[in-house]
Amino acid sequence: MADFHQNGIITTMHNLGDRPLAEIEGELEGFSKQRPMGLILPSLYSELEGPALSGILDQLKEVKYLDEIVIGLDRADEAQYRHAREFFSVLPQRHRVLWNDGPRLRALDARLQAADLAPKEPGKGRNVWYCMGYLLASGRAESVALHDCDIVTYDRQLLARLIYPVANPQFNYEFCKGYYARVADGKLNGRVCRLLVTPLIRSLKKVLGSMEYLDYMDSYRYSLAGEFSFRIDVLRDLRIPSDWGLEIGVLSEMYRNYANNRLCQVDIAQNYDHKHQKLSVDDDTGGLSRMSIDISKALFRKLATRGVIFNTEKFRTLKATYYRVALDFVETYYNDALMNGLKLDIHEEEAAVEMFAQNIMKAGEMFLERPMERPFIASWNRVISAMPDVLDQLRDAVEADRAEFAGG
């Protein structure tokens, strides 16, 4: 059972009593008559062959309150798209598979590229952005949840608790972030959030002084969770990064667009485990190394938009401050793990901190070298303004793919 403390500037919804899932789902079925609900599943084709996604579908088959499920399919050829259609056909809800690498969606992407409106690089951000566009085009959902497709401990209670705050008509929340403890197989996981994001935010407070934005970011218990929900109107003005800064970018956009009392976070799982990235100490183009650079840059960009002036000396000071703060966190988490009978390797933790410290400096140098870089995907409001029929084009492309490959 979680604590009941409200220790930030957004609302935290706890799991205080193991409320029966049937009771929550019964309420959601009632809410769905007033606020139809949708779900986004961004997926690589390889995840169809992994251990998690089939289990997720087994759980989703029992969910009665969803009106639509939108699956974004990346890295798939025609045969794999056909297989994906068959794979997801077990879902009883209305569902659509966006074949992002298919000729129709590639043609639409090329038209957007010509207008300088398309995502700049492939990845989860691009996948999610097109899924959001399809939901706007479909017009079937008013409350939407998003979660990853590699959750090996998935239970449909996660979805119910995640979407409840934006589905309940008595609440005024526009956005909800899921959180959970990253514990699995007797180990404390979640190194990037524990050892990079939280110490970096605390270090930024020391170097830059008090800022509400940093207090806001520090309020999220697991800022890198890939699970969040929102009201449909949020999607039109949302600018998201296409790289590993997606989650930080979304939280920053919500801070920019909405009052804090319209935002919340919710405890969605007792156990959570998913695919783990390698540390990649010797390769900053992949794994947790690339992730830490993208996340750091996302924070620096958002602070720059709030008037913070960065230079090499400030990044050096930040790196040194971060290193000391993060090492203190290693001891804190080690003690916490021991008390709970969990494993935590201090050598591995400190090696991660050393790499993250180097990458904070690399991210700062990249930020200074490319001040005109535009890493954020254009908002759908901007795209619609430039191409008024773009949502119709997107919907028609998805439906044409579906019709051409009917029958799998």
C-alpha cells in the first residue's frame, strides 16, 4: 500500500486499498457513455514476437469500456503488416493498425516533409504522433490512454487506473501520468530516472536557483514512465520530441499549456517490468547512453525557452554538482534496497552515474553547437492550419491499407 502524502505541485492519486478491479471497470463503463475512451499502443514489429504483447492482448480482450484501440506499427514490411493485422484481430474493440512504413503513410509523410512539418527522425515519438493524429481524425474518443507494448507484468488494472482520472466526468484533469516502483527479479531498476533525471533536476535547482518548472518536474514520481492519459483536446496543441526525450517533452508541454490543478499522476501497478536497455558505456548512439543525452537536451531546451542562459562554464558546474548529488542517491537507494531485501550493485550504479555525468556535458555541448535545432514535432494545430485536409488524408490512408489487405 502506498503512502497518502501530497509532496509536489500536482495531484498524486495513490493506491490506498486494493479496490476491486471489477468495481473500477464498472464505473469506467458508465463513464464511457459520456466520455468514449481510446487507447494508443506504439509498437515495433519485433514486439509481436516478444513475450509481452500477446499477454497484453489477452488482458485487453476483457476490457469493455474502450471504444477504439490505435496501434502504431514500426519497422514492418508488407508480410509483417499482414501478420500484425491477424495478430491484433483477436481484439473485440474497434481497432486500427497504422502501417507507418507502408507506401500510403510514407507518401503522406513525404508531403509533410515537403512542407517542413513531418517528424525529423523515426522512433517512438513519430509513432505516437501519427497515432494521435489518427485519433483526432477518427473523432471516436474523448479520453485516451497510452502505454508501451513490452510490459511483461501487464495487468488490465494498469489501464483502468491510468485512464480513470481523465475519464471520470466529475474530475477536471486534462492529463494523467502513471507511476510505479521499478522492482523486478529481486532488483531495483529504473536507473535513468533514479540516477539521472532526479539528481539532474535537483542539481539544476542548486545551479539555477528556485524555479516553479523544476519544482513541477520534480513532483513526478516516475517522470520517464511510458504510460499516460489525456483528454482529446490536449492533442491538438502538443509538441513532442521524436527522440528519447518524449516523456520529458510531454510533461514540459503540459506545464506550458495547463494549470497545475488540471494535471495529476496515479499509482498504476504493484509490479512493473519491461524490456531493459543496455548501459552502452562505449556507445553514445544507443542504449541508456543515447537516452541520457536526449533526456538532458530536452530539459536544457525547455529551460532555455524559460529564459535560462547556458554556456560551457555553467554546464561544467552542473556536471560537477550532478555528480555529487547522484553519488549521494546511490547510497540512498542502496540502503533502501537492503532494507527491502533487494539487490543493488554499487559498482554498477556508480559506473552509470559516471557515464551520465559525461553525457550531461555532451548534451550541453550539442545544445550550444546547434542552437537552431528543432527537435520537436509540429503540433497538429499547426499541421492542420497548413494542410486543412491532413487528418482526412491520414484516415483515408489507414482505411485504404485496411481494405487492400483485408483477410490478413
